[in-house]
Amino acid sequence: MSIARRESGVVPAVRALASQVHPVFMTPPVASSLFGGVLAGRFGLASGAVHALAIFAAVYTAHVKDGYVDFYVRDEDDDHPLSERGCKAALAGSTALFFGSLLALWALAGGLAALLTLPTWLVAYHHAPQLDTNPVTATTGYPLGIALAILGGYAAQAGTLAPIALAFAAVFLVLLSGVKVIDDAQDYDYDRSIEKRTVAVTLGPERARTAAYALMTTALVLVVALAALAVFPPSSVAAAAGFGAVAGVASRADAELATMLLVRGSYVFLALLLAAVWFRPLG
């Protein structure tokens, strides 16, 4: 049986494996790894690259496992580019890449960086079918991965943790949990029909939307408060203002458009925070 579901050969196999690389969802975790390294105030290329590679492998594992479960186990998806054997081969490859990177990270940066990175694969592999059936774990899985990527990226450079890394990880965990609630609301009717308990299904669309924006507002207020306490650079407030403007527009849109705006707004939020930390224009 071939790697690709419909064709055999090297080119179709490579194409099928590459189809599981989703830049929109993979870029933020890898960028968060690098962001965590920048927070440390120094950046060793080897340890930073190895940690980013481990994060990439974890997210790739999540996409392959999710697609495998949805198509071959739950019969939810209409199509999938990988054969069942291809899914298992891809999972084996990404897992080997992750643990190889983890061992290299341990050698380069120490045990703390490796221990903070290990849970990203555990969350990724168990997202489907275990964690995505509970409204809390279904919502926080991806944001938790982002938070761990920041912490691991920091530890990969500093060998320890500091309040600024913990604070940024907490902000992204809360902010992106709000975005994830809006994202899940796109599939409210379908998720309800199969009794998949997302926040939208559990609370209802309107209350879920209110909860989502409450989470995002909490994260932005936290940024401002931490800037006032000098934990964050003062210019971090600009990142909060930028994302707040995007969220204001998104709050008047439907779930699909709101998700598109908020995901891209989170890119801007991360970029502005990176600029605030790296250049410290008001510091």
C-alpha cells in the first residue's frame, strides 16, 4: 500500500506528506519558540534551531493524528491525502524527529528545556481522540502548545526560566484560548450533531462568544498591567492596542470571518511583542 491514498510513487508520497504542513497553524508555534529565545536576551543558533525543529515535529504530529482519527476512525472527513499506512508512517517519522530533537536539545541546553518541550508532543499526539472531546482540553490544547513553546525556547537559551517568560506564556495561553473558542464555533452545528463537546456546544454560541472575548480582553489587560509593573517593555502596550483593534472588528463578524481576523491579528500581536522585546523603543 502506498503512502498517498490515491497514487503510488515517490512524488505522490512526498506531496501527501507535505499536505500535512499547514503554515497558518504551524508558523505561530515555531515563531513562539524563537520568540522565547529572544526573550532570554541572547540567541544560540544551534539550541534555538533544534528547539524550533522539535516544535515543528510536534505540530506536524498533531495534524497527522487529527486527520487520521477524523477520516479513518471517526469517519468525519470526506477525504484525506494519506493512506492509513501513510498516516502511521508519517506519525512514526515525526515522532522520531521530535525525540531525536529532544535528545539533541537536552545535550545542547540541559534538562529543563527538554522537560518543557516534551509535553508539546504529548498534547499533540493525544489531542485526537482523547483531548478534543472535552471543552476545556479541546480549547486549550493549541494555546498550551504555544505557551510551552515560549517557555522551552527561553529555557533553550537561558537554561532556566524567568518571570517575563512565564508572563508571556500566560498571556498567550489566555488570548489564544479565546481565539480557539471562536474558531470552534464555526463547526457548531456539525459538532452538536455528533455530540462533540466544544465550548460553543456546551455553552451555546452566544455565551461561548462572550466567554471568548472575555478571555481575550483579560489577556490584553494583563499585558498592560505587566507593562505598568515593568515586567514587559512599555511598548508592549502597542501590541495590546493592535490586537484589541482587530478583536473589535472581529466581534461584529461571523465566526468564520472573526477567526480569520483573530488568527492574523495574533500574528501582528506576536510581531509587535517581538519588536517591543528586541528593540525596546521606549526602554
